[in-house]
Amino acid sequence: MTVLAATETVGNPLANIGIFALFVVITLFVVIKASKKNQTADQFFTGGRSFSGPQNGIAIAGDYLSAASFLGIAGAIAVYGYDGFLYSIGFLVAWLVALLLVAELLRNTGRFTMADVLSFRLKQRPVRMAAATSTLTVSLFYLLAQMAGAGGLVALLLDIKSKSGQSIVIAVVGILMIVYVLVGGMKGTTWVQIIKAVLLIAGAAIMTVMVLAKFGLNFSEILGSAQTAISGSTDKAVAARDVLAPGAQYGGSVTSQINFLSLALALVLGTAGLPHVLMRFYTVPTAKEARRSVVWAIALIGAFYLFTLVLGYGAAALVGPDRILAAAGGQNSAAPLLAFELGGVILLGVISAVAFATILAVVAGLTITASASFAHDVYASVLKSHQVTEDEQVRVSRITAVVLGVLAIGLGILANGQNIAFLVALAFAIAAAANLPTIVYSLYWKRFNTRGALWSMYGGLISTLVLIVFSPAVSGAKTAMIPGVDFAWFPLANPGIVSIPLAFVLGIIGTVTSKVPGDPTLDAEMEVRSLTGVGAEKAVAH
Amino acid sequence: MPTTDRPPANTAQQFLDMQASPEFQELRTRLRRFVFPMTAIFLVWYATYVLLGAFAHDFMATAVFGNVNVGLLIGLGQFVSTFVITGLYVRFANRELDPRAAAIRAEMEGTER
């Protein structure tokens, strides 16, 4: 991403930093308060399962509405119009998969991680290992996307243009995240998500009302002004776009259309396979509360995406495409520029702080998930054959969190400037291919067995990664990660349309070719537990 | 001494018996009869939308009123359908699933002590 000469000084960097610092102080206070009881594994990994459905629903929204959602989607709508809207629909509809097929059964069956459910009636070690591998991979890509986003954001909001300055900010984000996770555990992290979600959704709602008010509550007029502003762009390619219809971003060729289908598939099937989303279902006391969580999450996330629709077109109409594209951070700057246009320094400061808080909260959620999976699945089950105390699992998890945090800082600095939306889409594609088929099969298909699970998980994971490496996203295109060389032979930037069906098919082939019979008693126990909640983990009494 | 998986409070035989029991089969059938068709419906509806978005630009650009076109209405329709299906499922689960699951839970956890 080339940073054009930033002609625009946006707001007051000191105000932006100040409001963000206030957020950090408040959340740290909450985290420390929440950490009083953080000794047992149940408390560290699940917050004692004591959150209510609505609380967890808000936290899920906080986890899910990442910087890519907020800045990325509003920006894509502002610049490409309708095609940006398509993203948000995939992200929302995906929640029905989680609600109808996964959330409650997962809550009833598992304890700390996704692998608890997947390995329930299969061979523990290999399945846990596979599930942990894909959990760590998905979390790492998602983490990378957030950290890379932080770099672009500081360029715009704190007026820090040097790469070294941005690197320092990325490091600060990483260190804060480590502190949240170490001190607060799942409980502290959840409260950070809740605070952030409330601020983000409230901020977006206020901006939406202000935009609507400017146009006399007439949405059609916003659309008209947005199209007029786009058509008036000095960039001929931008001016030619019809932003009210699909096709501005993905309409160019058959390849880009198929690319779009591939992305749409990964978005809708990826959510219910994201490990940090799945782990949130363990923070509530019962399956019914898990259901309520998803309902709250769907309501909040749906409302938020409707706001971004107004904000995106509003930014096109009020700020204009030329100013957005010329700002440091490119299209990601649409929402902050709109905030400045509407409410000056204060509103921009609030929105900037919220955007930072978003990154911070999401990376904290990812880190606790990944470190729990390492401690619980890899360390305790695979390496130590369950011969570890829970305290030791927590200790290993804390160490893992620090290692992951340091890794994320390093990789985030390297990835600074990469396309955030692409990295997030990639994480969704891996989640949809490597995790979702096995989750669905193990919950609903009696015959499903270990070989099916391993083939599906590793097949989905490896095929996604291989296709990505040989895609135009990595080499052979102007926007590629490694420009200048060309070893791409796979035409699509998003591999989901190949790797997701492949993983589903591999699960079936692996299952039917395996002669190892399933254990009918484990199957009975899993099915009865998953549907009724018999023997499910209870909330920790305080 | 496994620390990650607590031994089940119920015996394997109890789970096998429960799985085979008519009341459990009833719960299972009701869940699947609701969840599978509903999943198919929203996936087909989403696929329709995505395919129209990818290949039928002109149709999606058809103006309906003011600057609002078919594409925007179908897109907003995805929001509406998501909210409606969520509502239907919650009502169904509260009425049909929860009481049955609670009865089975009481039966199994009650026989224990």
C-alpha cells in the first residue's frame, strides 16, 4: 500500500492519544478488578463461565467487529460502494450457522477449547493436535491482520509517518495486549471486549444519526450524493464507478467474479469455525445462555453493519473519494475522516480511540484462545498425556501468551502495510476449510471417525495455505505480498471455493475408507450430552 | 489421573439407554427437522444473493424508488431474513427443545444420587 503524501492533517494527534490513553486506564482498572479471582483453569480460560447471555453477546460483537470490519467495510463502501456492502452481509449471515448448528451443542460438550468437542469420541491425541494446529494458524493470521492494521491506523490518527515510529506503536499495542491477557485472563479480556463493543457501536450509531440528519433522514438522497461525489472524482477509474450496484470491485472479469464467490463462501462458513468465537461460548453457564449470546451478537452485529452502510455512503458523499484516497491509510481512513467532518477534533478522537481499542481487544481475545489451545490441547493432552495439573495448564498458557504476543509484535511490524481485509479473509478461509467440516460432522454424523477428522482438518488447512502461496495475492501481481517475482499458478486470491468443498469431501472419504469402528458408548455419551446438557460444565460458584 | 476430562457422572450404559429412548429420539428428530431445512433455506437464499451480485449487475441496478435499487433491497432482505430466522429458532428452541432437554437432564442427573 503506497502512502501518498498525506496532504491532510486530521484532527489533533494529542487529543487522539489522550482519549485512547483514557480507554487504556479504564480498561486496565477493570481488568485488575476482574483478576482478583483468577486462580483456577476454569476461571482463567472461561471467566468461571459466569457471564450472562447478553454480556457474552456484547463481548462476541466486540470480538467480531474488528478494525477490518469497522474501518475496512466503511472504507470499501465509500470507495467501491455496493461491493463493500457484500462483505458485511457474509459476515452477518454466517452467524446463523453458529446459532443453528454449533453454539449450544458445543457449549454442552466442551470445556475450554474447540478440540474438546472434536476429540470427544475420536482418538484424543492426533485430533487434538490437528485442532490445535489449525487454531494456532487461524489465530496467527487474524492476529497479524489486526497488528498490520494498527500500523496504518497510527499513520492516519497519530500523525506518525515513519516506519520506526509505527513499529513502536505496534509494540505498545502488543505489550498492552499481553498485560490484559496475563492479568485479566478470560474474565478481564471479556470485560475489555464489552467496553469496546459498547463504545464502538455507540460511536457508529451517533455518526449514523448525524449523517442521516444532514440529509433530512432521506437515505435515497445519501445514495444520490455519494454517486455524484464519486462521479466527480478526478481519478477517471473511480469516477466511472457505479457505486449503487455490484461490480465496482469484483465485476472486472470472470476470475474476479469467481474470486468474489470464493470470498462469499469463506465468509459465511468461516465464522462458526473461528476458534476465538467458539471459545466465547464457554464463558456462559448453560447452552440456553449460549443461544442468548448469539441472539444478542446477531442483533448488535446486524445493527452495526447497517450503520456502516450509512457511514460508507455518507463518507463518499461528505468527504469525497479524492480526499479519502489521498489520506494516509487510503480507504481505511474513510470513517475517521467522516468523523472529523461531522464532529471535529473530539469526535475524531473518540472514533480513533475506539478503533485502537478495537484492535487491542480483538488481539487479546485471539491470544487467550490460542494460548489456551496450546496449553490445554498440545501441552496437557498431547505432550503430557493429561498428567498435568490445571495450575500448570494456566502457567503454560500464560507463557504461551507472552510468546505469541512477542511473535505478533514482530510479525505485525513486518506485515505493516499489508492489506488487512485480505489477511482477515484468509483467516476465515482457513477456519471454514480446516475447522467447520469437522465440527459439523462430529456433532451430527454418527459414523464420522478419526481418519475423516484428520483428513478433513489437515486437508483443509494445507490446501488453503498452498493455494494462497501460489495465488496472485502472494506473487505475480502489482498488489502482491512479494512483488517482482511470479510463481503464481492459482488464479484466485481467495482459495475458499476449492479448499472448503475439498475439506468436506475429504472428511467423507477419510471416514468411509477407515476400517476402525467408532465407539458406540462415546457416541451415545456425546450425543446425549450435546443435545441435553447432561454433565455439562457448570459455572464456578463465587 | 486425567485432569482435562472429568469422568462422566453417568455410566456408559445410562447414556446408551438414554440415546435409544423414545424421548431422546423425539428431541433429536425435532432439532434436526428444524435446523437442517432452515440451514438449507438461508444458505440457498444467501447463495442466490451472492450469485446475483456476481453475475447480474444490471438486474441488481434496477431502480425501485429514488436511488434505491433491487440490489440494495435484496441486500437488506438478507438482514431481515437473518433476524427473522433467529427469532423463529429462539421461539422453537424455547418451546420444543428446552422442556424436553430439561426433562432428560433431570432424569439422568436425578438417578445419580
